[in-house]
Amino acid sequence: MLQLFLSSPKATLRFAATRTLAALAVTHPSNVASVNVDLENLIGDSNRSVATYAITTLLKVCPLGDESVSLWLTGAHRPAMKLPSIG
């Protein structure tokens, strides 16, 4: 059910699913790893909270290689650049 929520058009459902998976990743990382592809698709989500939870969840469950980190950081950087500057 959580996997279906990850692809929902409603930001609240995507947020709820990523938040729940982030909490589950602490105790059951191998179970959460089965939805990694769906979480990777949310890295560039227009809702920054969803994107942040997706990134932190992936960091909890995935062994990090240089290529993965580069991909995730690039995905997180693009939406951040669209935000208005402060100051």
C-alpha cells in the first residue's frame, strides 16, 4: 500500500508514505529497500519535504557508491535551485 502512495498525485499521500518508510528503514532496512526505485523517483519531487524524506530513507537503506551519491545530490540540487534566494 505504501508503494502505491509513493506514486500518488496527492503530495500528502507521498509525504505520509515517505515518512512512514523513513521510520521503518531504521528497523527493517531490507524490507524498505524493495521500494528504492520509487523513492529515487521522488528525489526531485516538487514538495521539498517528500524529496527530503526520500533522500534520507535511501541513505538509510542503500550501500553508498560514488555514482549513487552523485545521482541523489544532483536530483536534490535541481529543485533547490528553483527556490527564491533569501536575502
